[in-house]
Amino acid sequence: MLKKVKVGPVTYQIKPIVDEEQKKKLHGSISPAWRQTIWINPDLKGEDAVDTMFHEILHSVDELMRLKLHHDKIYYIAEALAKVLKENKDLRIWIDEQLT
Ligand SMILES: [Zn+2]
């Protein structure tokens, strides 16, 4: 399990959503930046898990940069990015090569 994600100056701890009622309702959630926690539903797999992680990261970027992005826009951007990465393995390899 991924333990942490750094977004600009903030390092978020990644924690699973454990409450069963919350798991039924939530894919993920993020605290205000100063509390530095992203919760991810551990039942999510594959593209849904990646989409949710991007979603919470984009909420962080939105907060840190005061972009005031509407939740729906974050939803569509995260979904599109997750899909592009899923459908382009060579792109994932290339990104890793560029950033290593
Ligand atoms: Zn959201």
C-alpha cells in the first residue's frame, strides 16, 4: 500500500477508509493541507483507485494554489488522466524514465 504522496510543499499520509458505512459512500477524501492526510477506499482497485488518488491530489493542488476548481472538473480531469495512463503503458514507462 502506498504510504505517502508529496504534493508541492505538503506530504500527505495515505490511510485506508476503515469505516464500513463510509466505504459504501466514499472513494476517497482529503483533509485540509495542514492535516496532511488522504483517505482512500481500500476496496478500490485498478483504474478506480488511480482515478481516486488523482482526484484527491487535484483537490490538494486546488487548495494549495487557490484555483477554486469545481468538484466536477476535478472529477473529469482525474478520470481522464487515469484512463490515459491505463491505456498507455509506454507512457507510464516513459514518465518513470523521465522522472527517475
Ligand atoms: Zn472531490
